[in-house]
Amino acid sequence: MRKLRVVIAKPGLDGHDRGAKVIARALRDAGMEVIYTGLRQTPEMIASAALQEDADCIGLSILSGAHNHIVPRLMELLRDKGLDDVLVVIGGIIPDVDIPKLKEMGVKGIFLPGTPMQEIIEFIQGNVRARV
Amino acid sequence: MKTVAESGKARWQHDTLEPALKKSPERAASFSTVSGRPIDRLYTAEDVETIDYDRDVNNPGAFPYTRGIHPTGYRGKLWTMRQFAGFGTPEDTNGRYKTLLKAGGTGLSVAFDLPTLMGRDPDHELSLGEVGKCGVSIMSLADMETLFDGIQLADITTSMTINSPAAMIFAMYLVVAEQQGADWKTISGTIQNDILKEFIAQKEYIFPPRPSMRLITDIFGFCAEQVPKWNTISVSGYHIREAGATAVQELAFTLRDGLEYVQWGVDAGLDVDAFVPQISFFFNAHSDFFEEIAKYRAARKIWAEAMRDRFHARNERSWKLRFHSQTAGVSLTAQQPYNNVVRTALQALSAVLGGTNSLHTNSLDEALALPTAAAATLALRTQQIIAHESGVANVVDPLGGSYFVEKLTKDMEDGALAYFRTIDAMGGMVEAIERGFPQQEIAESSYRFQQAFERKEKIMVGVNAFVQQDDPPLEILYIDESTSDTQLAKLEALRKTRDRERVARSLDALRAAAATTQNLMPRILDAVRAYATVGEMCDALREVWGEYEEVPII
């Protein structure tokens, strides 16, 4: 069976990459193919990476509060590229009031500080769409 | 080796401990600090036999300052209670500063937003959604004038957490001081200006390592002559620790960064004793109480010995390590946030018992957002209670002589010196960073902690133990998009009203100087006075030096 392919991306100007790196490693240890984009990725760069890498899932790490700008743009680009079936999840610091808005835009999982790695792994395994 | 009969500890183990263990075993097979350092059950005089009090510890105010740099500890002057703050527009943050000073804060500490930290104006593509979010947005001298409106820079000290564009922001501060009539020779404060830890941990770098180091030595040289009371750098372990380093790694990488700056200063032709007294440090106050205290004590000793023996500094002020500390952001939990008040109090107490010279206490809501004014005030009150009610500030280094603390101090020192040897063998810290060595070490430690946390070998109350559902929601500070609109409008107005010719001339001069070895501070001051923006000044240098891109390590 093909391994799940996950793009872990850090959009925006923030450089705090501890969370992104820990989750990248945990997903890899759980048997997924992880592509870590590195820092300061624009929505365009993330969407291209997802396309090129044939990603099943995109994991965004955002702590800075820039999600309200980054996520709508990324979702639009994914639609344009025909990648609406890619599972999008976010980890980081997201104020409660923003969560419903992000879910409405199509973000399936939002993981706040303190979430066990296993929960994230299982969520991704359970929610990626079977790709044809 | 001692025989059982000779060793008190061995005899105690045999006669007293073993029978007790047979009756009731310990809670765990082994015990370790939050950094994973194994901890014995008991420390006695035998553990400190190799430590010579006069040589290794000594009284406070005496070399190597293990017990503190001041003979009177906090009996003379308490530590500076300096609360890091910044959000939204300069007007918003100016209001918060006035609140903190009114509440008894004794110094200011500026948090800048990400576009400012990264040397980007708010109208840059990458600034989208980031303006004023994680700190205050400062675009030009005009914003700096607003930030300190009604605050006399001659009367306070200000710390500014700024690294890649440190020279530009510092120049803005100097010009505001000048406008207020304050004397550069007497004003005091700190710029973080620590680019090495940006490459290692926080990743807010702009230029490649070598030109970045040159900007820093330019600041050393400029301040030694013109702003002699300013702390030109705050060599920071805080972010290294937050990125997942252990206490020993924090200690080792921070102090080795410090040695690197001194070496580069010396190589740039500066006299050690002319610039080293202006170097200060910044450590994390993490959760493992005694390990942290040992870390601060070891830091002072390592620095004093390195300055005297490695760099042959003769000025006592070069030997004395002064440091700020901040409680550990990474220990704060979004779950049951009021628990954070207790964590912060314990961490702050360890920093005080370790002899911190200045302290920031985190607010209870900081795992969720930037703090509200009420939460920030409670954090300041925590320090005031330690200072004025607990009695710990009445005696110098109250834990000195504790078998455990002295042994742990020695262990921390040994661990750091071992890292020094590895990094020296690579050719220095810049070379080690280019090879990804500290980055890899930190990533390993961070992953190990995460695994221990998942296995519940390390407990975070309210997160992986003692969990409760349905925490009542906390009122948080929500930064909306109006800051971005306000700052963008201001930027447009500034570009229309300033003297365009003067701006262009000053930026050309900066670009030209960057390609030489002359000190850049005078050129940056000219550009600041012309109201050039942070983004424009950084772009001028980007054109000459290029930008750094890291190879990500996971």
C-alpha cells in the first residue's frame, strides 16, 4: 500500500518551528512520507508543494495569528489546482472565535497546544480521502 | 575508591536505605530533571569533595561569581522587573507601557511584530496578516516617537527584543532620546542583537551569518565610544530552550555564542575590556527548580573563567555575567490556564534564587494569545510578592553550599564545557551553525521530550494528567486587522511627506558602506533621521549581502 504523503508547512513570517518539526518526525515514525517545506512559505508555495508531492494531507503550523489571511488564500489555490480532496489540518495557536470560520473554509482538523501526537496521527489516517 | 567503612554514604545505603527500600520501593525506577538529567536520591559532602570553595564557588562579588556578582545580592537593589510587551500600533503599546510603569514596573521591554523583526514593511507580501499581531509594528522613526511619547528615556531603561534589524531599531531609539534631550552617554537599556541564536533556534534571520556578525561588531565598536552604558547584546538562551534544548544545551550554546561574539569583536580590532562589559545574557527560567538555579550559577562561573583565561580580560566588569531571565513560555498550557500562575511563580523563584539581574514573568493567558492588561499585571504582582513577601531577597545565594545545588552546578559546568570542546573542534559557533550541529542537537532533545511526555514519563498538569473537560473560556486579547490598515495608511502618508531625495541619498550611502568595512551605525542613523523605513534599510543591505536560507533539519 502507498504510504500517506503529508506536506508539513510553516507559512507566514514566524520562525518558531519546534512544533512543525516534532509533528513531522512523529508522522514519519508513524509510517507516513513527510515533506517538510521549511520556513516562510507563501500559500502559493504550499499549494505547489502539495501538487508536486501528490500530497494526501497538508499540515500547517501557525502560531502568529496570521491564519485568517493565509488559510482562505491557500484553500482558494487548492480549489484552483483541483486539490480540494487534500486533507488540510492546522496545528498551533488559534483563538476559539476563529475555529468555526476555518472549519467552514474546509480545514478539517485544528489541533491546539497540548494535543497528543497519537491523536493527530489517527486523525490524519482516519480522514484522508481515498485518492484515485 | 573508598571502602564501605570509610564512606558515610555507602554505609548509609547499606544500613539504612536498603532495608527501607525493601519495605517500600520508590515511585519510579529512576528520577530525572525536565531535561532528562538523572538525579540521585541524596547528595552529601562526598559529592562535592572535588569542589574547592575559594576556587570554584567563592563569596558573592568575588571571582568566579558562582554565588552572584553583587556582594550584597538583592539587599542593595532588587532585580529589575521588566515585563515584555508590545502589540498593535505604537499608540496601543504606548498605553500598555504607561499602565505597567504605573503598576510599579521598573523597566520597559519592547516586543516587535514579525514584519519589524524580519525587516519587512507592512505592505510587503510576507507581512500579510502579521502586522501588529505578535508585537508592536514599528516602521520608521515616526512610530518610535509615538511608542515612547510621554516616557522619558533618560529616566528608564528599555530592553528591545530585536535581532536582524537591531542596528536600525537601536538607531531609532537613539534619535528619539536625542529629540528628548537625553544624553547618549548616560541612557541605558538593552538590544537583543543576538543573531547566532536566530540561526540556531528562533529563525528570525535576514542576512547570512558573516555580514550579520559584522553588523553586531559595528554596534560593539559604536557603543563603546558613544553609548557606553548600553547593553549592546543580550546573548540569549531563552529561545534555544524554548526550541527544545535541555538546560545544559541552553547553557552551552548560549555561552559559546557569547565567546563567538567576543572573538569576532577581538578580530575586528576591539579591545576586550572596551566592549565585553556591555555584553549581557538572557536565560530561560524553566520548570525544573534546582536544575535552573544550578544553570545560572554555572553560567557566571564559566563566563568569568573564559573571559579571564581565554580572552585575558583584566577588567572585572568583563568577568561578571549579568543576565535577564524570562519564565518558560513553552511550559504554559492552554488547558486550565490559571495553573500557569503557579508555574510562573515557581520558575520566577528559581531565577531569583539563581541571582537574575532582571526578570520577566509570563502571563497566564500566553499559551492562547498575547496577554491582557489584567493578566500582565498579575504576572508583575507575582514578582513583587517574591521580592517583598517571601523573604528570599534578604540573603545572598541562600542555596550556596547545598550539596545538591553545588554538585548540580558542577555537572552543568562540565556538560557545557564538553560542548565547548566539540564546537571549538568544528572551528567555532558560526561553523557549527553552518553544519547544523546545534540545530540537530536541539531537534533531538525536543523530540525526546515529546516522546517522554506522550508516555507520561514527563507530566504536564492539566494536559497529560489531571485533565478536566470544559474549562471556562478565558477572555483573551484579540488583535484584529485594524492595526494593519492603520499602519498601511501611515506608511503611505510617510512616503508622501518625507524628503524623498534625502531618503534615497541616505540609503545609497548605506548600501555603499555595506560593501566596505567601515562602521555602519553612522550611515544607519542618517537613514533613520531621514525617516527611511525598517524595510527600506534592510532591503538596502539585502541587495549587498543577500539573504540567508536554511536547510531544514527534522
